[in-house]
Amino acid sequence: MLLDVRERWEWEIARIAGAQHIPMREVPSRVEELERDRDVVAICHHGGRSLQVAMFLEKNGFARVHNLQGGVDAWSRTVDPAVPLY
């Protein structure tokens, strides 16, 4: 599962296809929407906020959590240039 934790305005500019959007500040109140037995890849613009969310999820019982290092910016630069940079 791809979990995009950026703000709505960022999500509207650029996103990775198939990602679920839950802004970082909403993750604690919406954590039950996430499946604990799936791999979760947290995504933000450059990787800082998503790292914080990944650590939060691990502390709350998620065993298979990953952070997309470099965020959507790195994804656009190295994987899918169709995703806009901002």
C-alpha cells in the first residue's frame, strides 16, 4: 500500500498512481483505515514527513512499514517523469 501523507494541495499537483492519500496530521485519527498485515510505503515530498509517519506506524503495531526515500520528488526524477515536480 502506498500511503501519501502530503497536504491536499501537494496531492493535487503531483501523485503516484494508486497511492492512498491521508495527510500526516490525520494519520493518528485514521490509522484504523490502514491494514496492519500489508506492506505500507509512506510517501511525502522529499521523505521527511513520511519517515515520521513510518516511525509512528511502527510504534503502533505496523511491522511492514517503509519510507520512500527522496519522496515523490525522487520518484518523478528517477521512475516516472510524468509526475510533475514542484
